Amino acid sequence: MAKRVRKDQGAAVRAFAERLRDLRRERGLSRMKLAAKAGVNLSYLNKLERAEATPGLDLIARLADAFGVSISELVSNGKEKDPLPALRQRARENLDAAINKADRTVLSLFAVFGSLIDSAISRNR
């Protein structure tokens, strides 16, 4: 049986692999959890992170969705723009979704949590 020869992937594929791995770690996701969220086989995700495979556009879109980022944010190196506005927007969306589903007890906890956040921000200024 012939031995598989590993192709040298281009710079774009290596950059994508690094960005994928960095985003996954930033989000605190295991490879298994990301694979499940994006609907991709775990072994294929491992190959993507090692730049041993090139994803199709449909998979790039699913990965971006799993991370909660745009496709352009996923395929960029992440250094072009300040991530703070995107983080704020994501936080707003997540909080709005949680608030809309919350009952009285959870909403009371949100109020307490909000006070704690205000105190922490005031101390850090």
C-alpha cells in the first residue's frame, strides 16, 4: 500500500488553522464541543487545526456560526480590528436572549449580577 504524502498547505490554510485554534481556545471550547456545534467530524476538525485540510465555504460558515462571528472575522487573522465592539455586541445579544427567556428568579439574579459588574467597572477605572 502506498504511503500517504502530506501536502504542504499554503499560508492561507495555515493562518486559518491558527485562527480556528485561537478562537476555540478564547471561547473555552473543547474540540469535541466545537465539532458538535459546527456539525463536523472531530477528526476532520483536528486536521483543520493542524492545517492538514482545507475547509469548504459551507463548513467555514458553520464554524463562524458556532463561534458567533462573521465569516470575515473567522477567516481574518483577528488582528485587523478591535475585538471590543464585537464582544460587546455578542454580550448584548446573549443577555437579551437570556432575559427574554428568564423567569422572575433569574431576572432578580441578573439585577444582582449587574450591580456586581458596575462595582467591578468602577474599581477598575
